Amino acid sequence: MKRLIVVSNRVQPPSEDEPGNQGGLTVALSTVLRESNGIWFGWSGGETESFTGHINFQKSAGVTTATVDLEPQDIQEYYDGFANRTLWPLFHYRVSLAEFERGFVDGYERVNTRFADTLVPLIASDDLVWVHDYHLIPLGQRLRERGVTNRIGFFLHIPWPPMRLMVSLPNHQELVESLFAYDVVGFHTQDWLDSFIDYARAQMDATVGEDGTITWNGRTIRAVVCPIGIDAREFAETANGPAAETMRQAMEQSAGGRAMIVGVDRLDYSKGLQERFIGYERLLSQRQDLHEKVFLLQIAPPSRESVQTYQEIRASLDSLSGRINGEFSSVEWVPLRYVNKGYARDALAGVYRAAKVGLVTPLRDGMNLVAKEFVAAQDPDDPGVLVLSNFAGAAAQMSQAVLVNPYSPDEIADALALALTMPLAERQERWRALMDTVLKEDVMWWLGLFMAALDPAEADEAVEPA
């Protein structure tokens, strides 16, 4: 097995102390890194006064990590700036929120160059290199410029925007051209891949082969659809574990016989939380028979608190939650519980299991693994119902959910009413179909799909009869 080098903005090493609280991506990448004696390279999350390229090597649960510190200006321009104030809103279709600053671009290019300079000495001739996400789009090109000829893959964990939005980025063609330095480029859904192809054809006059290859300027890449999954069996076991069971019992006692709707999202404008609150408010205004019988628990840990847009989201949600509770609450019932802190995965599994409805309504999302975790955590004998946005990448795999337009308060209200009154037999039928997909197309399936494209020779050898 060839050695794999994984590169991401932040490194998430496996934990020997709390394996049950590791995400599926960490588990999957750690497995292949351990088996291949690979390296996980990225930013440490720390600062240094002057970038030196010093690498901090550590080994945790059999996985070697290699991290570097960045200068404050790098963090401001590369991470807070171009990655999260330019690309993130643009790729989530929110052009009006994107900030186009030349200094941001300079910082983004500088950090990708520094990553390349630091990484090159670690790459042996037969290694495979796998770069992750929007922070590091140009990294493959920087590695090629430094003589790296290895197979290099790139996976985008967020949506790819339509061409009409992509061209609003001042350096859009330069950024897209850099993707042709990779051998394989992966997307979560066919929609995102189609948008990439539309751009490549119209803006770059690229040619697209029937085998999924795209050729431009003498370079041919393979673009693939690889929807990421979760470690569904592990999460189902976690939902049956002691920590989850303690949380489930606590939630059911707290609910007092009322049906719980749950939403779990990072505090971000892409998650549609304002629209979700308004849709729930519409349900309460239309269905007085549900008063005192239902409540919404929204868990929304804050993120990027230094960015003005995120401060505005929090203020808006504070106002909405206050308005809803002020209008509909009684002395014995609070219809909306809004919590600004995060919980461990095993605790969340218990929350999901106690819920009658999982409400996952992003305005745009690359995948959304909360939807899959909610399904995996359910009791097969009495499963909850998943209400899912049409605009989440997960919707392409999860058509048995109750699908909604997250921009429509009436659709959200109708979907919630349907979910809350759905007969047991239909709930079980929908859940079984969803669970079958979540189990089959799990995170190891995703890993195998991408690695087969990145290293087709080894994949061919793996399927040869003994």
C-alpha cells in the first residue's frame, strides 16, 4: 500500500482517550493513514511571530501529524479573510456577503505557497497526496511548480457555485485553473460537479470526455462525485451506549411528554437558522392544537465570532427566539429552547434518539452529516422523522426524508406538522430506507471511492482474484 499524505487546513488527530467523540472523517482518514504509515499535514491552529517552516511532528493513536504555526497576518488574510469571508459565502451562494479584498488574495496565495514549501521535503517519490477543501485549492499547483509529480487529489467539502456566481470572484479563472494541477477532483454531488464542468467549458474552453475526464491546456483531470458519509455502525452503537442513554433519559424527562424537534448546527448563515425559526413560528401560529405539546431544541454553537456577519446572525436569532417565546410561551411551556454551546458526539446521539423530528434545513450545504447522524441514532422500533432541506447535499442520497424548501416558512410548517403526526408504520418505512443508505454509503465507502480514483492501479490490484 502506497503511503498517503493528507493535507487540510486544520489537522484532527485521532484521540486514544475519547474514540467515541471522533468524527467520521477523522476515523476514516486515520484508518488509511495508520495502514499506510502516512502523514496528516496542516496548520496547528497556533500563531508564531515569524513563519519559519518549523514542523511539529506528533504521533497519536498510531497516526503521525505534522503541523505548522502561522503568522497573525496569515491567519487574518488567509483564514479569516479569503477562505471564510470570500470563498465561504461565495461558494454558499451568498455573493452579497462576500468580501473581495486584494490583501485577502495575497494572504491566501502566501499560505498555500508556504504549505507547499514546507510539505515538499516530506513527499517521497511513490506517495499519494490528498488535499482537502477550499482553504487549499491552489496547493496542488504550488506542489507541481516545485517538481512534485506524484498523484495528487483534491476534495471539496462545500458546494461549488454556479458559473454566474463564480465569475464574481476577481481571480476566478486563476483559481479554477489551479485545480487542473490535480489528478482527481472530488465533489459531494452531481450538481456541484455539473457547475464545475459548466464553468470549465464556458470560461476555459475545456473538453469533457465520456469517462468523466476534463482536459484543459494539456492537463487532464478526473472529476468524481463522492458523497461523504459517517461511520454509521459506530454512531448507532454510540446512540445505544451509556452516555447517550443518560442524555436520552434526561431529555425525555425534561420534555415532560412533549414531542421534541431538534436542530444541531454551527452558527452560520448557510444553515438557515433564521428561516427555520420563522417556519417553526408559522407552525405555532397555524396549529394551536400543538401548543404545549411540542418544542424546538436548537443547539447552535457559535463560530467565527470576530466576523461581523456572524455577530449579526447571533443578534437576529436572539431576537427571533425572544419574540417566539414571548408570544407563545405559558408558565408551564417554553416552545423554543435555543442553546449557544456545543455537546460531545455521544451526548448528541442521545439528544437525536430522544427527538421525534430532526430539523435540518440549510439554505445551502455541501453535505450535512447531522442528517445522517440523526438517522443512525434512531430507535428502529420508534424512529423519529428527518425533515431535510432540498439544498443540502445529503438530499441527493436521502429522498425518503421529508424534503422542504428552507426559504418557505409554510413548507417548513407543513413538513413539521406532517412529521409530528406521521403514523408509526410510515416512520419505520422511511427510516429503514434512509438507514440502509447511511450504512451502505458510509465514510469508508466514500474513502474507497476517492482512493480508487486517486490510485487506480492499486484499486485494480485489490479486485484481482487470488
